[in-house]
Amino acid sequence: MPELPEVEIVKRALDSATKGGRIEKVVFNRPDLRFPLPATLPEMLSGQTVKRVQRRGKYVVVFVQNGHGFVLHLGMSGVIRIEDVGGYTPEKHDHVELYLAGGRRIVLNDARRFGFLESLEEASWQSYPAFAAMGVEPLGNDFSGAVLASVLAKRKTPIKVALLDQSVVAGIGNIYACEALYYAGISPFRAACDLSADEYEALAMSVKKVLFKAIEAGGSSLKDYKHADGKLGYFQHQLAVYDREGQSCPRCKCDTMQGDCVQRTVQAGRSTFYCTKRQV
DNA sequence: CGGCAAACCTGCGAGC
DNA sequence: TGCTCGCAGGTTTGCC
């Protein structure tokens, strides 16, 4: 599923597709995803102009002129398509369709239905439970090694597991947790509270770096979303360790001496990929 | 409260 | 070819 960078790309695409535009109608093709779809939402949105699109962690929030709106989470398999209604071919698992004035539509496709869409009022969006509990935005100005050190103080859980906790840092998922630890040269098994100040700093920088890099990669595909298949929610990353078990990481590869340095293990039920030579 | 397994649901690739 | 198994980028819940 989309982690922060993919969600950021979706947010930008929705923003640009709806800018100043009017929503003509909203169609639900089934009553629920992970949770029941908000039955009154189509009525609240139709005829309204989109006022604001934003992202918080892995969530996208959309508000229309009358102050109503919704929050969207893509779960593991959620994908957004933006397409001309004319050239439209429905796909399996197209659950929500949002028709825009001007002949385009936004489609939410989610095979596994771990995603969800709920009503949200602009006046009170910050008290949405997931947001109330959510940690610092890693791409915001507030994020630093010192902040990381302070949130992780007393947390003895492995640093990899802590990075996945949305109340620690918002938006990091399994891929970028692995990648950030790799670039910081930190073992995923280290206790979260036990890093040095330099290591917290290196980790914070690595988190920003991998997220920015991924957004950049997705941003280039965004340019063509009107022409290509238009699926937003996934894109190709250049990964150093994730899903590369048995291969060599970029740095070991450059050294030529090392091979098969990337190993896979399981922490808190999730795969962790790391370089056995560079992450200590 | 901390930590972990299980649950939610479908699809895909590997292996037989 | 066709079956079964294990695995998948997230989050919540319920149990020690």
C-alpha cells in the first residue's frame, strides 16, 4: 500500500484534477470497504466546488465549499485513477466513483478493501481519531533527530517496529522504514530508545531523503497521468534493500567484495530487509 | 502501557 | 494446466 510518498502523489493529483472544479455526483458501487461507506456523503458533495485537498500521514482529506468533506485511506491495495468518462473501461474492484464537471472522473479501486473513506467536517477534522493520535510529519519543518530522540525515549521496541508506529512518525510504512534504516546504517534490531544523538539525526535525514526521492520518482509519472494508465497509488521505486533478499545492497555491490548481503527477517509480523554488513 | 499475534480481503507467484 | 501455500506496501483489536 501506498506509503506517504504515494499518498502525496495521489493528493497532488486530486488537487490538480479538482482545482476549482465542481463535483457532479458520487457513486458507491458497494456499501462498504473496510468500514461502511458514508451513505449521506454523495448528497453532501454533489454540486459542490472542491475547496481544499490535503495529506496527513497516509491519509488524504478533501473538503468542499460547504465545509463537508471526506478522509480517504488507500489501505494496502488502493489505487486512484483519474480519467475521461468517455474513454472509461470499468475495472474489477472500482468501488467509488466521483464525477467532475468537465467530463472527468476519479475512481477508487481497492481489491483487498483494507482502504476506507469516511465523512469529515472541515471545522473539526483535526479531532478525527487517527489524526489526534498521529505523530510528526516527517517532511515538515518540525521533524529532526532531536524530535525523533524525544519521541522514542523509553521505547525499547526495535527501531524498525517503532518507525512503523504512526504515532511516532506519520506516514512511514514497511518499505521506507527498511530503506531509511539502511541509508542511516542502523540495524533494525536496535532498541528504539538506544541510538546515539548522531544516529537519530542520521535516521531523521534518511527518512526525509527516501521519502523525497520517492515523491520525486512518483512526481515524474504524475505528469503523464492523463495519458498513461493513470493509476495513482503505486509507482516504481529504486530500492536498496526492500524485497532484495539474497542480493547485494548498492554499497556492498560497489565494493565488489560483498555479495548476498541483504537478508530478510520478520519483526512484529512484518518483513524486514537489511544489509548484514552495513547496518550495525 | 508495551508488545505481539491475529484479523480484515483478494491476488499473485512459486512450487508441486 | 491446475491446485495449494505463502506472501503482500496497513491498521485495529484483543490478549498476555
